[in-house]
Amino acid sequence: MTPWEDPDRRAEALDWVAEGLAAHGLAETGPRTVRLRPWSVLVRLTVAGPDPVWFKAVPPAAAFEAGLAGALARWVPDHVLTPLAVEAERGWLLTPHGGPLLEEVLEERGAEPRYWEEPLRRYAEMQRALIPYATEMAALGVPAAGPRALPALFDRLIAENAVLTRQDRLDLEPLRPRLAGWCEELAASGVADSLDHADLHEKQLFAPVSGRCAFFDWGDALVGHPFCSLLVPARSARERWGPGVLPRLRDAYLEPWTGGGTTVADLRRAVSVAYRLAALGRAASWGRMFPAPSGGPAAAGGEEGAYWLRELAVAPPL
């Protein structure tokens, strides 16, 4: 069940949508398409003109997404869509259409790896530009997950997830001191905390148009080491093209990070460490979206959270 099933809540949201459209001289002219998920409500709105408008509502655990989307449009307008309306307190967003998704381009043009390279460069440029705003992003409610905070997060996630078996816990226990060392290494990498999308796959960005990429869907975002962002796109690319493509995409991502006094070899090492530690961010996201029920067994994150915790023991492919 989502608030969308509540007629009063639905009417309230649609009134807000109508006001947001009217502020831009728009009104609905056709049917809506609604997608309900436990983590969001997404509505495609038909308006006059060739392109639709989108309404999104997120649960309290991701309510920061609306305010973050508005802030990103001010801080890095060349890398995101500018919302038509934002209701930060209730987690509501009204956004214009962004064009074809990267996934659509990959399907239409033969799925060549080069179509991931430019988005990764642009994304890295955006992350560098956002480093001065790390504190402000955390103040908006974006969860903080810097390297030195990750050992405590590891402990909490293991304690809260009842899906982990006894063998899982025996396997993960000796990993704790190694994990602490990786976190210290990443903290000393010379790359400051920034925005980590934490779920940057082919359906979460619009295809490049005239050298511009637009990134969206920030419900899993974290403020942490930026290189953790490579986990999801690398896994997506590996599924399409195999592991041989990963060094090429890693180096495309690292291009904007060079020249800051850190060697390419050290940057690549930081990517390897961040790739492994990024599993904690994924596990934490599932725990936020699906917390343990009040008074019930501690199973925050469930099977998905347990899966990502097990991934910590897997050697990174980079």
C-alpha cells in the first residue's frame, strides 16, 4: 500500500500538481500513466506539446530527494533537470521530460561501451563541482556515509538484518578489521566526500544531447566518497559487455579527477577500494526503504540488504 491509494492524499497531490503546472502555463490534456512501487509513485502527465511532465512522490526515508533535486538545479544546472515544482517536506517533485534514457540509446544503437564513457566523465565533473556543497547536502537529509563512518554502519547493518545466516555472520566477522583498513585508506585517498548517486544505472540518466547529460532519481543518494558511485554502472556494463570493458570505463570516469596531485595509479587503487565498500551504501538503502517493523523481528533490508553485505567479501573486478 502507498499513499496513492488514499483518495484524500491522491486528491491533495493532484491539486498540487495542477498548481505546479499552472505556474508554468501548463494543464493536463490527456490520460495519466501511473507506476506504483513500494519506494515511489511516478505519474506521467500528458500536457499540451510533444513532451510529458512527470510527478514523483517518495516515502519518508527518501523525502530528501525532492529538496536535493531543487538544490542540484541551482548548484549544477548543466547536469540535472530543473524541477517545475518542489515540495521538499512531503517528498514531491514535478519535472519536465528529459528525453531518451541511456538504456534506450544502448538498445537502439547496438549497445557500444562508448555510450557509457561520456556520461561517466560528465558525472565525475558534477561530483567534483559538488564537493563544496557536501555539508549542505547532508543538511538536506542526504545520508552521510563518508569512509570513516562505514565501520559503524557495517556493524549496525549486520545487527539489524535477521536474514543473515549464522554462516554469513561467521564469514563477515573476520572482514571487520580489513574493512576498517580499507576505510582509512579511502579516507586518505586525497578525494573529498561528494554526492554518490548510489544507483546509477542505465535508466537513471538521460542520453547525452549536444555534450550534455542529465542525471536523476536521487532516492538512494549518499554523501560519501564519490568513487563508490562506480559500483552500479560497472556491474551494469559488465552484464552487457563482460569484465574486459571495466578498465576503459573506469579510466573515462577518472579523467576529471586527474591533475589534483594524486597519481593515476592511486586513483585506480581508490576505485578498487570504493567499489567494494559501496556495497554498504546499497545495503543501507534497502534498510532505509524497508525498515524492520516496529515490535517485529529486526530484518531491516531483508534479502537485498543481506545480499549486499555478502558482496563485501567478493574481490572487486577492478
